[in-house]
Amino acid sequence: MSARAVALPGIAAALVGGVLAVQVAYGGGSFEPLRPRAPCAARTVVSQSEGIEALTERLVLIAVDRAACRLDVSREAFLLDVAGPGVRSDAEVDALRAALHDAVAQMKADDTLPPASDLVDEALDAASLNGLLEAVIRALPDSAIDAALRTDDVLDRAIDDLDLRALLADLDDQDELEARVEVAVSAAVTDSLVARVRDLI
């Protein structure tokens, strides 16, 4: 066996020992796992999307935090509880619905809700209306739409219409939870916007 082959394990051991010594010197010996954030701690929530998708994404992210706060559990614990197979409890369903309403109120208070007129074109693109009706709605001035429709009211009505128990049934993971709720809220907002704009005509 060559001298090089004999020396390699010793060099490796010395390097590992050096790395461990540096880690201990900088506090590595007193490692503590990160604790989950307090359930009601404020968190900045932003979306990289646009339009109704961005609105509902932010709404759901805020609502998950608020639901955890209402149940006095960490966000992670709440997601683990509701994002698995099985039937959700009344407390979980009620907490999430109330939290969605809380999120609407928060977004209204911090002035991050877009005016209804900003969402109408996208809602009409997703709806299947006859051409004449769609053209008439698109011709309405933004000021008329915004005077007649408040975004917070549209969102609250959409949330009331959601079947959250069905949405939360038999999820596979937290990404599916957020995706399902976002899709459902987006569809409900679209339907509500179109229905209420039609009432203006």
C-alpha cells in the first residue's frame, strides 16, 4: 500500500475535525431546531401573479394564517391537519371560512383590493356570455362599475357560496389545499362579478 493511500484517511479525518471545530466555535454545538412562528404573528404576503389569480392567491395565503390563529395552532400544524385525507371538522371549516372573510377585511383595510373594474375584463374572458351582452358590459365605464360593485362585497359573497367541506375533502398535501381553494375562489369571484355586472344593465 502506498504512502499516499495511507495518508488520505488521516487527511480526511483532519479536515472533518477542522470543520467540526469551526462549527462548535460559532455556536454549532448548541443547535436548536427552529420553532414554528407564533400562530397570530403578522406575515407579509405577496403574489407574483396578476389579476383575479393574484387576488385569490394572496387572499388564501392570508386566510391560512388567520385560520391557524383562530384555532391557536401554528400555520404548519393547521396545514397538516386539513391537507390530509379524511373529513374536516366543523371547527376547521368554520375557521377557514371566517379567515377568508378576515383576509378580505385586511386587504380592504390595507388598500390592496383592486377596484372591481380592474377584474371585469378577465371575468368576462372566462365567462360564456352571448356577444351582444358581453359587448354592452365591456362598454360600461369603470366609474359606473366601481360605483355599483365593491370588490370586498364580491369576495365576501363568493366566499359565502363556497362549499369548503367538499373543497377540503381528501387532499394530498398543502399545495393541493391552496390550489383548490384558489381555483374555487377565482371561479366564484368570476361568477359573482359577471352576475352582478349583468344586473347593472
